[in-house]
Amino acid sequence: EVPISCSDDVGNEAKDIILFKVTRDNTPPNLMFLYKQDAILKITMDEASACEYSGNEFSFGSGKDMEGNDKEHSLIIEERKYNIVCADAFNNTGNGFVVYP
């Protein structure tokens, strides 16, 4: 609850109270499901996120973007090993995980 007031040059004044809620998200997205369908690796995260992959360890922002958005992501399997890292809209980045499809 925050009181607020405004006034203009001729002395008009308005007062009110505003209410708002601040939500803090400091939890990274977590892997819920992972499966292979033909030559496609698919993952589902527990919240909307962006996911990247590489054949080696990497930091989020320097990998290749996975297809998809929101919670579901995929990539065409061309390698024997993938390091995958995902981050949510608040830049909470998970530890990542390694997949051997």
C-alpha cells in the first residue's frame, strides 16, 4: 500500500492509495521430460525458458539456440553428446545437463 498525491499549477490536488504486488523469481527452470522421437531430441521444462546446446561445456549465451519457446524445446540429433543449459525470463540459469541420445 503506497499513498500517492498529485497537484497542478492552479492548486488542484488528487490523492489515492495504490496497491501492487512484487514477485521475485530466483529459481531457474528445471527439466521435466526428455525424450527422443526419431532423430529429434525433445525436452520440456517446468517454466517458460530459452534453451541452448553445445557439444562441450559452455555458459548460457554462447551456445546454439534450441528450437521452440515457452516450455518445450527440441534439436535435430547430429552429435553423440549435448550439453544443454536453459534460462528463464528473469535470467535465472540452471546448472545444465548432459544428454547422450
